[in-house]
Amino acid sequence: MSTEFRLLKEFRAGDRVQQAVLLHLQKFGTAVNGKKYARGTVQDNSGAMNFICFNDGVAEEIRNLPNPSVVIAIGQVSRDKYAADGALQMMVEAIQQAGSEVDLSHLIPYTPQNIELYERTLQENIQAIEDHALRQLVAVVLTGDVYKRFVKNPAASKYHHAYIGGLLEHSVDVARLAMAIARETEGIDKDIVMAGALLHDVGKIYEISADVGFSYTETGNLLGHLALGAFVVDRAIAGIPDFPEHQAADLLHILLSHHGSMEKGSPVACATKESFIVHYADELNATLNQFQYREENNGNEWQYNRMLGRQIRLGH
């Protein structure tokens, strides 16, 4: 079997498919006619497409797969008659395992940015921290295995910066936005802002796998990246003699509150100027990434965005 595949965005209604995809099962059930069905999405670097399977045996196979799974999907592309926008869907008739000879590079998205430039900017940002203790702390955290994973990991399993190098890109860009705000605001501890911005998502290296599918780890599901990041930083603080307690508390507060409020998943709500700055820089960068990635991969002027829960206008 050929191991060269088209990207999902290249398929049109009526095309036959024999394609390596990342398959996400969303629902398995029984239709009114008594037949089993499975539905969800298939995904590659170019985007995602809904799938539906009405074959009893194949639906059961899909149900029993790890979720998500890499498979060879066999079937046909059609218009989804239930989708208001006439979106395409894949009618899956069969699945096969993807053997070791199959090239899966089209299933692992990479940052479109210059990764070496981002690494240099990261080091420049660390050196720009004037306070010696904070600069030492950030340098200690972002070294060794943590650093290797930090520059490779995605920032999310889907939605924003969900690609190799995404965590580095997101962290550096959040620091850039946060410092722009800090420079225009009186009474801000800029070193705490920089340290908090660079480290706010460090826990994601333990929450999300960098393997195909960017699935959540068991530890990530149990603890989440806010707590995991706080653990990483707290351990590093413990290894630095006489690290100032007030700086430790202020920095850990940023990590634990950067989602903004407890309703959004933070164990504590933002309570300092610095934590609000990092929170809004984080939120803005994640939002603007929705436009950047889709403008590079889709020519439609208007498109529904699941993360934002609304139609957004792409381009100018």
C-alpha cells in the first residue's frame, strides 16, 4: 500500500479515501434502525473533518480503539446534510492499523515560526530579568530535560498553539505582550511579570504529550498544568538558598491564577496587578492565534471558531 497521503483539506465531496488520520471518537450509539454507529473527527496537519461510520463491526472496532488513535481510514467524502454550512464529512467503511512503514509526518503539526529565533528570544528574556534571584530561578527551571520538552511541546492538544514548538512560541509571545502592558502601567514589578509570563504554562510539558495526537497524560488529567507548573517552580525555589518569600508567593500566584478566575479553572483568582497582566496577555495571545493559524490554512473570510464560540472574520 502506498504511504503517501493527501491532506484532508484537499479532499472534495465524492472522493474515495484511504488515508492515515488521527481519529477522535466522540459518540458511539445505536441508530433508530438498530444499527451501531460511531462518529467524531479525523484530523491531520491541514485541519479536521467530521466522520460517521454506520458499519456495525467497524463502529465496534472504533469504539475499542484508544482515543485518539492513528488509523488508515477507508471510505468516501460526502457533504454532511445536517451541517448548516454544507461541511464535508468522511463516511468510514473500514479501518486498518498504520504499520511502521507508514509516514505519519502529515499528522504532526509544527510551528510556522522560526524556532531558533524563539529560543534566542527566550534566553534574551531570561537575561533581561534584573532581579538576580528571579533570573536564577527561571534559568534553573528552563534547563536540562525541562528545557528540551519546553521548546518541543505543543501549548494545547487542540485550539491554540497545538503544534510542535507551540509552547515555546506561546510563552515568548505572552512575555512580549505582558511586558508591553507592564511598560505602560505604573507600579508594576516587571521582573515578576517576565518570570510569570515565561513560566505560566511550564506544567504543560507534563500535562500534554508531544507524540502524535497531543493527548493528555494521566498526570495531566489528574492534576492539570497550573498545579504541575507550580510544583516545578516550587521545587526549583527550594533549591535556591534564601530565595525571597514574597517573590516566591507572587510568582506562584501568577502560575496558579493565570486562567483569571476559579470559574475558568484557576485554583485562585487573579489578585495582583502582575497576575492580571499575565492573564490577559495569555488570553489575548491564545485568541489571536485562532486568526493566525486559520488565515494560513483557510481562505474563507468568515469561519466558525469552536474555542471562541462564534464566527470570526479572517484576513482584512
